Amino acid sequence: LGFASFNGVPDLRDQDSALAQIRDAKTHYDAVVVSMHAGCEGDDAGMIPDGEERCFGENRGDTKGFARAAASAGATIIVGHGPHVPRGWEIWNGVPIFYSLGNLATGAGIRVLGKAALAPVLLATFQRDKNGSVQVSAFDIVSFKQAYGTGPRLDPEGAAKKEMIALSGSLSNPPLAT
């Protein structure tokens, strides 16, 4: 299920409707993956504020509040990508929340300088537990970097993963080790 704070897609700012969709999906599917295009943009947008985020005069929603509510409503994993830079992750009520994987394969018109050049790729393993529920049992972040005209390239220094780990320490619920 995908949510954002702009027209044409389910609105993450309408939490009642969004959470109803997640609860309904949970009754039909073993795993519910929630994608969110949320948050302010730019190199200084890595930290996730409490409450509503405003950017360019727009209400981008309560990123942290929405993600945590989605986890409590039955999402198996939540993956964000709106800020165009990496953000941290946390485990909320047993559900991994990745607040932003930034950009990966961007074309013209998207900035790929500074932190926007960091391109984390999430690898997640889903496993059925003894009660039959599907959960994320392990995950890892593989770091790529981008440059104009070249596409993503593997980053042996792991800058994207290091950035996400550093940002994860600021969240109230410490992340599990990958």
C-alpha cells in the first residue's frame, strides 16, 4: 500500500482512512508492505521531527506518527522515500520502519549531490513465525552512490548504511542490528 501527502494517491495525513486500508489488507494478505512518500527534503532532512513536517509551505504529514500507527495497524514493514535523502530506521512494536531510503535510480531533474547521492538498498527477509504470521526476520542495507549520468554504483565504503545507522540512534526505540 502506498501513501503520500499529495493529490492522486492515498493521503497519509488522513490517518483514519489509511489505517483502515492497512487493517483491511491485513485480513486478506500474509504480509502488508506500506510505502510512504513523506517528509521534508534536502541534506538537512535526515532527522525526523516529532509531529507534522512542513516543507516548501506544504503540510507533509506526521511522518513518525503515521509510520508508528501503520505498524500498530498491522503493517509488516514500512518503507519511506520522500525526503530524497536517507533517514534512520527503528523497530516499532516488532515492525521495522525505514523512514527513508532516499533515491536509487534517478534521472534528470532530481538532485544527486551531497546526501541525495547516497542510495541505500534494503534487503529484507520475510519469515512465517510459529503462529503463522509473516514478519521481517532480518534485514540489511547495501550502500550505493549516484552521480549524474552514471546511475547507481556500489559504494564499498558503505556511506548510505553508515548515515542510516547514525540517524537511527536519534529515534526513541533503538534499531535492531542488521
